[in-house]
Amino acid sequence: MRVLIAPDSFKGSMSSREAGERMAAGLRAALSSAEVEQVLLADGGEGTVDALVRACGGKKVFLRVTGPLGDPVEAAYGLLADGRVVLEVAAASGLPLVPEGKRDPWRATSRGTGELLRHALKHNPPEIVIGLGGSATVDGGIGLLQALGVRFLDREGRDVPAGGQALGLVERIDASGIDPRIFHTRIVAACDVDNPLTGPEGAVPVFAPQKGAGPEVLSRLAAGMEHYARQLDAAGKPVSRLPGGGAAGGVGAALAALCGAELVSGFPLIARVMALEEKIAVSDLVLTGEGRMDGQSLHGKAPVGLARMAKRHEVPVVAFAGAVGEDAERLHREGFAAVLPIVDGPIPLEEAMRRGGELLERSVYRFFRGAAAIGRLLDRSSPPEEESARIHDL
């Protein structure tokens, strides 16, 4: 049996690479005869740089930038063998960079991602791919654009503060100081979701709670984002309802409005580069997964894109997730044979995150041990070939 292992990252617990290795270990322990191929899956979120550097060749460039809450962090972007650059919001402005108790989209900034982008421009790349998933921010991309030289001014003509608190304060956007090199390269924003900047499916109502926003902050962020969207639409091209504009807390819309970025679904872009569909077509089974799977996964998440691709080739897909939402049954229509949680009983979240690799490996092992046992049972209960033929004739 040929098995393709292609998980996304389990945010805050495992990278795509580690998740794949754990899945492979569990599979081999249960079914040593399986032929296994591993690929790094990404949709624009965490792991996008590693996936494209591995698929295309190249190297990672490391530097110190501003982290989500203002402290310096070490982040990297990829300089590909063909001269293109790939970077991801998660590396400099990602949710895993902020301890759970300190997550605060009211203050979190995307500035570090802008610093990565500005540094990457010195290579004069023909194209920069920016993965937009996994951010800790809901600042509308203000921090990123500030790092590129854009000024966001309040009614007194002062620069607005960092984070989502700035959204409702922006009264004028001055893009005259933006780094002109941004317009001499093609910017492709790889979105892991298709949510717009504003509205009921926008960046604030859908994603801000996941990033630490309580009810009071949520309402203030929502009002601020509506105000900011009007300013952004006036300063650049209209982007408030652009699919993918809400990715990374509004970074997608900011890049499209003032940097001329093209917003694309991240999964198809990365899948095409790594020839993923060809790998699926020659497989008997595909294993995938990520930290959480639910109805929101339908909005551009990599495992769903993978399952849809596999469905075209009638290859079954089994997904393992750190948590499975109540509406996950919607995923079965997309090509999943099963969506299984890796936690099989009550366990504190912190412990589950710490033991994620162990739990994933054990879950895969148990799945294949069970499948093998069922297979043997069915083999024993099947009628002999001649009797089966007679039954068929009846």
C-alpha cells in the first residue's frame, strides 16, 4: 500500500515537518510493509517558507525583527533558487510567538512582517510570495505598511499606536514615503482563508476571538475595522470586501490596497509548485491533518484542498486533528473518509499541545492497527471464491 503523508502544521504544537514524521512513525509501527512518501503541506500559514524552499531549492535568510507585542524575535524568509522570495506572516507576527495568556490583538502588530518584506526587497526578486496565515494580529496590516514607510495619522496628525487599537484612530493614510522597490516586484499574497476584511465573515468576528479578543475588545475592534476599511478603500483601491482581504487580520487587504498585491488561495499555489496532485494520483491513501478542523476549514485550509484534489482521483483521505469541531461532519462531503481527533479523553490544553507529537503518532498507530484487524476479520468472513461466484449468480 502506498501512503502519502501530507499534514499542515499543528499551530503551537508541531510544524508540518514534525507532524509528518510522527504520522510516518505511527504508520510504520502498525504497518511496516507500507510504502510512505512525505511532503510538507502549507496553505499560506506556518510552514509555507519551508514547503517552498524544500520544493524549489534555496536557502533561508534570518534576521531580528519586531515581534507581535514589540519584543524582538528571530524570523526568516526564503530566497529560492530561481531568485524569488517567500515569506510568511507567521514567522514574525505569528500567534505561536505570543504565550497564550498574553495574546492581545488590541496591541499585536504586523510590523515585523513588514521588516522582513523590506529586507527581502534588497535582493531585487522578480516575485515575492507572502503567506498570510497564522498571525497574532488584527491590525489591518497597519504595522506592516508602517515598516514599508506608510504613515497612518490620527485627527491630530500624529502617528497611530501599534496594534488593533489603531484601527479606529486612522483619519489619514500617507503613502508618499512607501519603499518604491515594492512596485518593481510582483507581490503574491497566499491566503489560507477567503474571508473579507469586514462584514460578518470578516477578520474581526471570525479570527479575533482565536487571537485573544474578549467580548468588549471584540466590539471595539469590529467598529475600528469598519472605520479603517473606509480609510483604506479611499487611499488605495476598494478592498473591504475582497476575498482573502481578512487574512492575517487584514494584511491581505493592506497589501492589495497599497502594494498592488495579488491575493490568491495559498493551497493551490503551493500544491502546484510541489506537484501534489501527481503524488496523490499514484497513492492508495492520503493522511493529513492540522491543529483544528471544523466548518471554518472549508474557507481555504490546506487539508480541505488536499481532500478535494484526492476526491477527483478517488483516493481516500484520513485526517487527524488536535481538535475536531461539532460541524466537522461538513468535511466528509469534501472527500474525507474520516476526521479523527488525536486526543481521546479529557486533557488540559497545555498538556495536549506539549504532547501533540506523541498523541498524533499514537492515533495513527491505533488507526492502522484497527484497520488491519478489521481487514483480517473481513478476509476470514469472506466466502470462498467459488461460493462467492454462486452467491453473485443468485
